[in-house]
Amino acid sequence: MNSYKNILSQALSPLLGLPSEEVAAMFVTPPDSSMGDIGLPCFPLAKKLQQSPAQIASKLSTQLELPEGFSKISTTGPYLNFTIDRQKMFNRFLAGVRSTAKPFGASEIGKGQTVVMDYSHPNIAKPLAIHHVRSTIIGAALCRLYKFLGYTVEGVNHLGDWGTNFGQLMVSYKRYEAAQPDQEVNITRLLEMYIQFHKDAGNEEGLDDQAREWFVKLESGDPEAVRLWELFREESLNAFKKLYRRFGIEFEHYIGESFFNDKMEATLERIAAKGISEISEGALVVKFEDDKMPPCLLRKSDGSTLYATRDLAAAEYRYERWHFAKCLYVVANQQELHFRQVFGVLEKMGYDWAKNCEHIKFGMLAFGPDVFPTEEEDDTAFGRRTTGSTRRGHIVFLEEVLDRARDKARDLVVDNAREDEVLQHADELAEMIGVGAIVFNELAQRRVKDVLFTWDKALNLHGDSGPYLQYTHARLSSVLRKYGKELPEEIDYSTLGTEAEAEVAKAVAAFPEIIERAVRENEPSVVSDYLLALCSEFNRFFTDKVTHRIISDEEALTLARVGLVDCVRTVLATGLGLLGIQAPERM
Ligand code: ARG
């Protein structure tokens, strides 16, 4: 579509006396392609040209010579509409889509620019909360999208790996170790220890003091405390990594909060040197001119530093190390104020890169009643675990949800299987579909909105779901199998011509623009929405068997239609891959 818009904007630019980029930004898509494929609303021109929008549209339609590649110029009231030449459009739209040399939609626009993506960031030895899962899925999708556009992406897992809770764990561990010396420490044990501490601390005096003492030991580098801290961190990481693998995620860096222990002092000195910090009620703070913004607390009166202090040191460190073009923090809506404060301090420190730091907010995930009973639940029910209660951890929980998704997907596969091949790969497919269902559900709406998870929606083969897209991919692949011959690299699509085919081709051609928009808005749902629309466009074409027999005696037409199918399949597979969803060949 891009080049068509370019042709039009260049043709219109001298007539309107506007730069062609401005004209290009005005284009819209008419509601019905019988009106045209590209529309120019003339309202914004009325003042400048001293005429009514309808007059402008009609005048332009007579003044303008038919630009290359177009077959008709018409008007609908204030709109000037352009119809693309059906004969020529297919080859133009579909050229390069199946290219094996360069994935369609990929580009180099980000070349030489680094994006730091701060995502997932669970807290060590604490239950992995559900917002960490959202951050993981959204952040990973954004990483892939940026990479696809040529950016260098540094994915950072800013682990919460420092805090007084480690002292609590150490107390619990020491008692636990005495009771069961030979047992290994894994994430489940860590959670149990955490829970145990809080149970015991309620009944026993002095446990909190012991925990504080252990934390002081840790801070002063006591070897036993450090050994335990490393053990807990390692074991938690192993559990997280197991889940990351199921999502196909790898981090470039694990740089947790503890990494900044010895870097905060210098940061605080730089802040002080700028004269922007002050002591208020014994604490070190930076105040803001905007009185709606509470001061950013950097050091408590007892000398301890804070979450924000670490984030300031981390931001400086990241800029120093990567000279990022953008530093994106994929963190829940709730931390909005925290990031405004952190970015505010960076700005006051005079860093011009502060404007390139952005909080990529998202809403909460809630579970529908088909996932968790909402009633009073017993210990085995999931409900309690979504509230962040520590009785059972979310690590177990996420793994369980994934396992359940996989098991349910397996049933789905087996029930719908029409080929032996599918049954033979049922386990593999079940994992693909189960994970795909969860990932798509997270990415299907604009991220700032809260998401409701129900099995019914997430695994609905006929609804707006991951499995539906995967199923469409399998259907497309099956058409190619049925065709049975190798498709040539270059295909002549000029025998195509129906409106349904034109719509499919237009949808395919829109893919690069969609990716750019998703990146511009840091919004993976732009891609999810697009893939659903693409598939529904394709299914319209596909189900209309009367007009569209894909494989027929007409060789050229068959090749063009199979080629079109392969274009859709390619774009669908690429789009799914960018979201973090696998595209099965059969299902
Ligand atoms: N671990 C933090 C939490 O669970 C999130 C960290 C987000 N990233 C950051 N640089 N502050 O709330």
C-alpha cells in the first residue's frame, strides 16, 4: 500500500500546495472498497483553499490526471477516492511477500539504534506474581518487533534480588536445614520457607530481629549469608528459566537490583552535586515543582536506599553502557508514579536522554470463573494464589496454568484431528497451542486494559484466539500440501481479480505498516488485531468455493491462487512468531 500512497501524495502535493508527507498522513481507507481503496478527506483543506470540502473533492477529481497504477478517481461528498487498478495491483502488492532472502515486513529502520527492554523482572525467592507474567509476554513481543525492524535490543531482567526478605529466608532455611539436612533447595522449598517464616514470626518473638541480623550480615558480605543468597537466587532463576524456555524467551542480560548496591552512592553524589536533593524529615528526597507530584524518596532516615534509588543508578548504568535510543520499562500501571518520579529526577539531573525513557504500562490479568472458583476455595484451588497470597507461589501457579492449557489443548487436538499425522504429534501440538492460547490472550487487547482470562475464550478454535490463528495457519499449509508442487520463487499474480482476492492482497500488503505502527505505539495488540483481520479476510475468500476454487485446471490461475495462499501463510507465520506463538503445519 505504501508505494500507492507515495504515488498519490506526490501527485496531489503540487495541487494542494502541501509537502507530500503531509498529504500522505491524511489518507484514509474508505469503508467499502467499491468506493475506492484509498480516500482523501478534504475537510482539513477547506480553510486553506476557501472552498467547501465537497467542492474541493470534486475539483481535484477533474484536475488530477489518473496516477500510475490507479484505474479510477471518484468522489463521495467531501472525500476524494482512488481505486487501484485491479489488473496490476496483485503483482505490486504481493511482490516480495514470499521472499526467502528477507522476511516480508522486516526492515533496517532501527539500524544503529539500541533499545533497552526492561521486562519480566520477577522477585527472587518470592512468589512470581501474575503481573510479571504479563510483563514477560508483552516485553518479549516488543523485543522481537524491534529486532525485526533492525534495532539492537538489550533485553534486561531487572530481578528483584535484594531486600530484607532474604534475611527472613535465611532464618527459615537455617531451621529447615537443621530438620532436613539432605534436601535440596528448589523454588517450591523456597516458597515453603517463605511461608513458614511468616507463620512462625506471628507466634515467636525475635524472629524478625534474627531476619534483620541476617540481612545486615548479607549487606556486610558475610560469607555464609552471601552463599545462601547465591543459592536462593540461583534456584529461583532456574525455575524462571524453565518457564521462559516454554515461552521461547531468552534474556540478553540478567542484571538485578543487587547489581546496583555499590553504584547508588555515586548516583546520590551526582544528584547532590546538581543541588536537586534535600533532607526532609531525616530522609533524602528530590522535590518537584509540580506539587501534584510527591517527592522522590532516595534514602530513608535509617540510611537504607530505595527501589527508586536503584532505578536511578540502573538508568545511568544503562545509558553509560548502551547509549540507548530508548529505554522501555514494561511494568504494570500501578507503578506509574514511581516511573514519573524516576524520569523526573533524571531530567532534573540534566540528562537529555531522560526523555527517551518510557514506562510501557499494562493492566491486570484477572481469571474468569471457569479458571478459578470465586467462592471460598480450599487450599488446592487456584483463586487464592492470584491474590498474591503466599500460601502457594505463582511459580507453581504459572506452570500449572501452562500445564492445564497444554492438557486442554491436547483434548482439542485429539477431538478435532482428521489425520494420523496430527495424532502422532499431539503432545508437541498441545504445548504449542496451550502456550499460544495464553500468549495471544495476553496480547489481544490494548495493553493498558485489564484482561480477563477464561478457558472458553483462550482456547476457542472459532473465536478470536491464538488457536484459531494457528488453525488457520494449518489450513493454509494444507492447501499447499494439496497443491503438492514446489512453488517458484516468482509468481505472476495478474490472473487474480475478484474483490475477495483484492481484499486479501491488500491485507497482506499492509503488514509492514502494521509492524511499524506496533513499534511506534509499543503495542503488540496492533499485530494481534491485524492477524485476526487478515484471517477473516482470507476465510471469506476461502469459504467462497464457488468463485474461488484454488486448485483447478487453469494452471496460471491455480498458481496465482496457491501463491496468494502462501503469501497469507507467510505473513501469518511471521506475525505469530513476532508475538511469540508457533505456527503449526497441521492441526
Ligand atoms: N521487581 C519489580 C516488581 O516486582 C519490578 C521491576 C521493574 N523494573 C524496574 N526497573 N523498576 O515490582
